[in-house]
Amino acid sequence: MLTRRAALLGGTAAVFAPLALSADEQAALEFDPASAFPHKDAFIAIDGTYLNCASQHPISRGGRKSILRYLDYKSLAGQSDYSVSGTYQRVLDNYATLIGADVDEVCFVQSTTVGENLILRAMDFPQGHGRIVTDDLHYVGSLPTYAELENLGVEVVTLRADEAGRVSLRQFEEAINKETRLVCVSSVSMVNGFRHDLKGLCEIAHERGAMVFADIVHEVGSMPFNVRASGVDFCSAASYKWLMGEQGLGFLYARKDRLAGLTRPWFGHYQLKSRSSFGFPCTGMGDSITAYEHYDGALGYFAMGSQANINAALLDHSLHYLLAAGPDRIQKYRQPMMDRLQRALPKIGYIPITPADSKTALVSFLHKGNVDWLHEKLSTAKISISVAQHHIRVSPSVFNDMDDIERLIQALA
């Protein structure tokens, strides 16, 4: 019997010559991710200055090439060496490598929030009740989830950030007690880039019998992150931000030694290592209709249904790029730009709400409240950042340089 694992590893039956590439695609293929930053040539030229990668990261030339290869395969227009199953296996392998996990501890999910909800269901919330500790720097789309759980009888404690935009370990020490079953945080806050001491937080939680879920969407890909070093039990991330992918496909990590204590939150054939059918037209096989076996790892608990093949094609390139470029190099290259913003914007009236010692990929400032004026100034200068009701958020990436930062400072002044 051909198992899904065998299918993933087997690829297509025949291998053909690679498709001919355009000049742009050939350039993308030959781009060296280990070269010095900025990597402007790795991306199609952007009209203006884009400093909003925490919202959506641009697709690279290589990512576009990978998508086109998949589309050529999908169109059945000719011979192709593209393998959907091989692509999925490479993507899972590369993501596991990126976060320091074993490949059987990761699986695909639709989004960060889907991963978070699957963990809640697997831990039998809300039916199982118990105490959850979170904070107001968590993803704004997740906070209503915990409000709903509280309405259903779950005890939820939401810690508040201080004026500097931090939530301290001492606050968690005071909030996590023996009734606490789960702690849920964004490892890096989408509001202001505050980064939790995830290792310290996990040590506190584990000492008191609780487990930790982290939304790592603003950490993984933008800076070094290792699940083993952090001690985190579960974490998830969408791919359209710092993983340089697209909406609709992300990842969930679950520590293999935590799975036995979970309830499978949903059921589907992608979770199955093997399956046999004894129904029609296979009559005379007794009373059984089917026999099956689940995967032992994360796939066996959380695998979804049909997945976005085109997004997997994009991630096949972008994860390779990130591993070769190095999240540590990306972080070091970006930091002088963030430091420059932290020094310059307060001088022209923007109050920082990101801790001064932050090393993350986004930095935020309170503005004076005139959102329309900000939009007009930024539009005139052809600069894209995130403008919220009370604050602005700047998030450069590997294709940006200090000239982009100076253009923003001049526009805001």
C-alpha cells in the first residue's frame, strides 16, 4: 500500500528536463542569498519605498519563478519536472530546520490563528475549563477568542503592558498558578515589536504544570528562533509576513512529547499514514468499512484538508532563501535602521512605544492623531508603512537600506 509518507518522498514517476527560464527567472535562480545586504536584486523593483513587511512581505523574483513553474505544471501544457508531493516535503523539512524542530513535529495549517485554535481545541477548551494566561500585546485578532472562552466559563487572565510597552516575567510569575493550564502569547508583539523572554516564560509555566503556546509570526524568518532553546510547547505562524510567502498556508509546531496528552481536534485523511476501504465495491469483507492508522507526529493530530499548492511552491523558494541568507544576518543588517528610527522620530514628535533595546523587525511610535495628514504625506512621498488610529509601525526587510529610512524621516517631518 502506498502511504502518504511514501507518496511525499516518491515524487513523480518520470523526471523531465527543467523548463526554460526567462532572463528575470534565471537571474533569480542565480541570486546568492549569502551575498551582502541589501538584496534589492532579489526582488522586482518596488514603486516607492516599502517599509511595511510586518503587514505583507513582497514576493521575491525567485518566489515568483517557483510559482510560474507550478503553474506550468498545473496547466498540463508540456513536460515538467515539478513534484507537488516533493515540494511539500521540502517545505516541511526546511521549516523544521528553520525553527530547530524535527520534521514530524510540524504540519501545515491555514494561518497562525488556526494553529492557535487547534491547540485550544486539542487541550479541550472550553469544555475542560481551567485557567489561561495571556496579555494585551498578543495578536489583536486572538484577544476576542479569549474573551469568548471567558464567556464560556474559562478563567482568562489578560496581563497589561506597562508604559514602556513591556509585559514582565514577574507579571507572569504572579499570574500563573497551579490551576493554569495554558499560557498564550505572541513571542514578538504585532503592536510594538516587544519580544517576550520565551525561555523564562516557559520555565515559569512548566514549573507550575502549564504549557505555552506562542504566535511566532513576527519572529520566525526575521531573526534567529529555536523551539528547543525557547522551551515552547506549541507555536504557529502564517507565511505571508517574514517567511515571504502568501496568505492561506502556515505552520504549526507541537512538541512530540506533548501529543499524548492532547485530544485530536478534528479528523481527516491527511492525518492518516495508511488507510484501507472495505465498503463498496469491496463486498464480502465482514462488518468493517475501513481500517486506518494515524501518523505519530503533528500530522496525525493537526493536518488539514486540501492545501494551497501554489503557496507551497512559493515557500519552496522563500524558505530556502531564508536558510541560506541566515536570520541572524538579517537581524544584524536591519538593526542600524531600527536604531536610527528610534533616535530620529522622537525628535520630530513621534513617541516610541517599542522598547529602546528591541532587536525585532518592527518599531512603533505614537502619532499626533491626524491619520489623514499622515496618509497624505506618505502617499505623496510614495512610502508605505502601517498607520493605525494611535500609532505608526515601520518594518523594513532585506531589500531596504538606510536611504529608505531617511526618506521616511524626511516625509514624517
